[in-house]
Amino acid sequence: MGLAACSTNVPLGAAGSDGGESLPAPDAGTTSSGAVTGASGPSACAPGTTPLAPRVLASGGFTGLALVDGSVIATSIDQVQRFPLDGSPPTTLANTPSPYGLIVVGGNAYFLEESHLPSELYAVPLAGGEPTRVLDAWFEMERATADGDAIYFPSVGGGVTRFAVADRSQTKLALPVSLLIDAIAVVDGAVYVAAQDWSNMSTTAGMILKFPPTGGAPTTLLETDGHPWNLVADRGGLTWVQEAPGFSAAPRVVRAGLDGRDPHTLVDHPARSLVIQGDTLYIMWDGLSQIPLAGGAEITLVPHLSSPGFLAVAGGDAAWVDPIDQAKSSTIVPTLSTACW
């Protein structure tokens, strides 16, 4: 999965460590979702690394990240860098002014260059090199996603643009201009869109739509009783953060089938980031937690974070930035951190 689109919901109260379970000690065996392997299996942690102990890789103003081949690829104020998880010194892939966001497709890291208006999409090889401008158009990274062949992002004037990385061609998937896209997810060529209808200013005018892999008009899978955000998808279903009608309660994490049927609450609190790996959902709110997609107890992996986001998970490693939400007067310097299990 590419970098998942992240919403930055205003915190509505503590969650995660209050409502979930603490993870067993590393030698206690595996959890039901296989999050921790002790005596029953190998660990992804490097020798001498304590499982689930956060490690700070760097500090600064990070704007996006991805986990690739044992390293964190991250954009910061003026660089695209690689931070090896084994603690080796970081390397600079590119020096560039104002890079923002990050999506990795194939052997390239894609990011926005915000010193230009409109923002331009650039690519740099994961091995490093000179950044190349690949798209000179309005592009919003927060709501973009990718599969192995293309990057998908909201179009100017409504709809979704599919940008094929191989030949840089663009295909527009049309939607009514009244629909504000909150998130995009892609599974097996099908494009799923979480949106809200601006022609109806009700707080209940949310919906999930699907573009079929063969193309054609979208279908509305379900209408939601609150605005949907942070949509992620796997072959078993759709998962998103849904606001309560009229903002009468805290947002919650909802899951439904790929056909939109059987929407049900998976976690009864918000999330800044959602990542699916295998049969497990990883959640970032006031810490890092996990829950089986089939439902069950939420397990806290890393507690007591501030306002973390930009979550990436690969194998037995996770990386994030904390905080991503803070007052302009704050003197806290965000950190790029990782943990393994």
C-alpha cells in the first residue's frame, strides 16, 4: 500500500491506551493477529533492538514518509532522505526546496514541490539522483494514493485523476462537481472514493463510491450518517474514519464489505492514520495500536504519543512522525520514529 491519505481530526479525547489492551511482553508468544513473535517465531527487530521500544531516527519538519526495503524514505524542509532502520547514517536522495508529501511507486519516490504554484509533482529514484518534474498541475498529496502502476488524486473541477507512472498519461474518472473527495483507495484496479456532497450542507451527506476496474460510471456503495475520511481498502473490505452526525460524538473507525454492505464499528475512537497489513488494521491516534480486521480487542503497541501521523507499516516495522498537529506557538520539534516487533 502507498502512503495512505491522512486526516487530521481535532482530538476529541483520549483513546487507544484507555480502550485497548497492552501488548504482551516479547517472550509471551504471539497475539491472535501475529503482531508479536517471541518464542514462537522470529522477530523483525535487528539484534540488540528492543521490540516495541520507539527509536527516534531524526528530528525536524517532516512532511511525508514511506517504509521501503529496510529504510524510511522521508521528505523534510529541503531534502528527500533515506533513514536505514538498522541505525546506519542517513543518506540524501535529493536536495530540493519545499518537498511535501511522499508516495513510492516502483523505484521512485514522488513528492510535491511547494515552492511552485500550482504545486508540481516530482520524482527521484530511490537510489538517489536529480529530481524530475513529472506533472505540472494542481495536486493534493493528502488525499492521493497509489497502486503499483499509478497515482490517484482529486481532480480540479471534481472527480479523480489517474496518473500512470510508466508513460505519464492521465485519465480522469468523472464525479459530480458537488462532491468533495475526502479519501481515495484502490484494490485490484477498482477505485473507491470517500466523499461528501457540498450541495447538501448537512453533516450526514457522506458516501462511498466505486469506479469499476473496467472503467465507466461510478456507483454509490453506501451513504453514511457522517462524513467519511481516511479510507483504506483491502480485498476483504473497506475501512474508514466516520464522523458522527452533527459532530455529536467522537469519530469512529468503520468497516464494511467491498460492496458497501454490513458497515459496522471496528474501533470506537478516531484515527489520524490507518494502515492495513494482512488481516490486521494498524491505527494511529494517541499511540500506535492494532486490531484484527475481523474484529476483536484493540491492542496498544506504542502508547503515550502526542499527535502522531504519517504512519507507515511494512513487515514487522512501523514508522511515524510525532507531532503532526501542534499550535504555531509550540516549541516542540517533531520526530521521525520507528518501532519493530
